[in-house]
Amino acid sequence: MIHEILPVGPLQCNCSVIGDENSREAIVIDPGDDLDDIFAIIQKHNLTVKQIVITHAHIDHVGGAMKLRAATGAPILLNENDYALLKMLDMQATWVGMKSPGKVEIDQSLRQADTVKAGALVANVLHTPGHTEGSVCLYFPDEKKLIAGDTLFAGSIGRTDLPGGSFEKIIDSIQEKLLGLPDETVVIPGHGSSTTIGHEREHNPFLK
């Protein structure tokens, strides 16, 4: 697996570029900003982007998606429960002091138990509402790797005080969907450093 993690934009969202070393097919997850840097990684590994996955519809995760789609032709995938948040991107831009990316069009909804693929790489979609209604995580079982969006962080969880947020739902999502994964599963959160499921089960104060 090719996996490069690039913190993008003023909020340093972790964008993941994941590629199959044989087919050179790729998935780009959360291209929030800094498209030139994302394109540089794609070109460095000679990748063909097949899918653009958005873990949730906050501006720092979705801001560059349309530019990436225009350049690659790859479809944009997002859970349909976050479509309402997409209509608030102008408002979100004002909240965080970013330029609005304009209208973002979704090509396909991501639902629980769906899969996304790049060559031989397969990820299971886990619908994990709580940070937003449509938040999803991607679990690569063969690689024991979880792209967690803003659901689970090293030592913390996603904030639940924004539209669509629910503390009860995010705790349920983590307990029911994430903590059942193997302890050695590497977690790539939407911001900050990576961790493991075992470490968070043991040490995350929100999960006690």
C-alpha cells in the first residue's frame, strides 16, 4: 500500500492519498485544500485517482474536492446524511475564515457496509454519526488501517457542538463500530497524529 498523509489547509486536515503499488489506482480522502501538494504526491507515485472520499462535509475536509474531480474525473463520495451541511459551506467558510469553495456536487452516497477500492486495496465503510450525521470512517482490513475522519483522535474525539453533532451518537459510533477492530489497527484521524485502537481503548479519557 502506498499511503501518504498530507496536512492541508489552515486547519491542517489530514488528507490521505492511498494507492495500490501494482495497479497504481488510488483513492484520495479528504482533499480539503492545497491541491498542488496533493497533485505532486499523485504524480510522484504515478497514480490514477479512481475515487475521492469525503469523511464528512466540513469545509476543511471537502474544500478541494471539486478541483480534484475536475482534474482527475474521479467521482466524489460522501454519506447522504451530510448533504445538508454541504449547503452551508458559505457559512462554514465564514466561521473558520476560509474562502468558500462554491458548490460541491456529490456523485455517490457512502453507506454502512459499502466498500471503496483502488486496485487490490479494499476499504469497508463504517457510518459513524456524531461529529456530523453523515460522518464515515474507512477500514482497510488487510492492512489493519482506519481512516477515522473527525470521529476519533489520539486521546480525544470529534467535537459535537456544531450542526449535526451529538455526543451520545459519537460515543455509540466509536463503541459499536471502532472499538471492535483489532488493537493493532492504526488510526489516522482527521487532524493530528496517528494512534491505534488498542491505545485509545486503554487511554482515551472519553471512552472510559
